[in-house]
Amino acid sequence: VIQRNEGQRPDLISQRAYGKAVYAWLVLQYNNIVDPEEELVPGKELFLPTEQRLILDIITKPTGGNKK
């Protein structure tokens, strides 16, 4: 649930959830948020992958490009 001080700030939500603000993009992408100013409001429930899943499924897998 978005806290009062985290409204419109995916970096703060990421910091609380994962200990790192760099995953702000994940907060937005995982919740299909296009406009953080309108959609990240205090009290809204967000869905985020666990830290284990974040590490296993997102960080360790290669992304993009053609594999040959």
C-alpha cells in the first residue's frame, strides 16, 4: 500500500520494498502505471514481485537482442 510520503514517488516505493531506489521502473511496469502523478496515490495497493523473484527472474536473465 502506498504510504502518504510515497505518493507519486516510485523511487521511494522501490526503496522501501527492495532497499534500492533503482527499481522504480519495476514498480511502474509491474502495476501498468503510465502516469505516476495520477496513479501513484497514497492508499493505493500495489503488486510487486518478491525480492527473490526479482533476483531470479528479472536480474539474472539476459534481455533483448537476438540469440544465436
